[in-house]
Amino acid sequence: MVVSQLSRARRALIFAFAFTLVLAVPVFAQERAANEPGRFDFYVLALSWSPSYCASVKERADERLTRANAMQCDGEPQSFVVHGLWPQYEQGFPSSCQKPAPRIDRGLVDGMLDLMPSRRLVYLEWDRHGTCSGLDARGYFAAVRKARERLKVPADYQGLSGPATVAPADVAEAFVKANPGLPRGAVTVTCDRTRLTEVRICLNKDFSFRNCPDVIQRSCQREKIAMPAVRAGG
């Protein structure tokens, strides 16, 4: 009797383990597919308002952070700069799809500094987002350049000689008006507690504009936000 009960208990344990394994396999497969390079739905082109970023760096008064961003915040004055080109799912996004990320050539990094404000940022964007694109480094940064060329920054925001207070919706509408074919549902403006931080544009893989409801949900909800002025001088 005792042997029979042990046998039944063992069979029940084996069945429970097998059932758990069957349930776990699809979840594992989904997680694996979720960060598979090249498997995504569209891109987000993120343009940072550089004066806002540099103001936040100054407020944090972190010497290491200040040194790391010296090129962006103490060099040539900058307005909107490319933060990154991010592969996206319809909901959510992949990140760091290859660990360790393939190394990239220093010459390629330096070649992006007309669009992106620091070498450190170029490396980080490759590690976190470029590795999810399914492209090699040269192909990914060519895509970054092509996406940026697709978009025109409104004249009013190509530089500010003095600080401004703006409505996020007005900034988004200005981008829509400056870019024929850009739908309002493809543009989101983000902010911190007081300042405009970024404008993000959703693009298909062929760099045509497209709506992106999940991204739009993360828009700034403040009625008015500040845009710090672009620094004077060189």
C-alpha cells in the first residue's frame, strides 16, 4: 500500500513538472523572440532639446556626468540633436539585443557627431537600440542619418536666442505643419517636471511617417513647459 501511494505521488509530481514545462516553453519562446534582432514593427526617431538636457546635467552637479557631456554642453551650441533611432513593437520595445554588443569603429562614431552630440551617446545607442535593428553598425547609423534627413525641424525651433514657454501640443503641431504627410498621431513631445525634453517621431521601416498610439500615450501632459535658450557663442 505504501509503495503504491509513493508511486502515485511520484507520477503526480512528474505530471505536474511536465505540465509546468509545457506552459513555460511558449513564454520562453516569446521572451526570446521579444529581443530578437530585426524583429520589430517600426522606429521612433528621438530628437532631444539639447539646452534642456544640459540644464539638467548642470542641476545634478555630478562632475563625472559633466565631463561625459562636455562635448554637448560646453562645445558648439546645439538645439535639437538626435538622441537615437529606436526599434519599437506596437506595444513596448526591444533593448540590448546582443550582449556583448559588437564593437564599432571609432571612425564610424566620429562620423555621427554632426547629428549626435557625443561619442558616449553613439556607443550607448548602438548597444541598447542599434543591436535590435538587425543591421550592422554601419547600416544602423546610415538608417539614423536617413531618418533624420526625413524630418524638418520647424524654423521657430532651430534655435532660440532666449528662453521660451510653450505648449507641448503647439510644438507637435509645428512639426506636423513643417513636414507634409506627418500625421499628428506620429508626433509626441516629452518633458521633465519643467522643461521640454524631446520630440519623438514614429516611422515605418521605410522611413515613411506612421501613427503610433502606444508611443503617444507617453506624451507630456503639462499645459506649458519651458524651452531653455540655445547658448550664445561658439
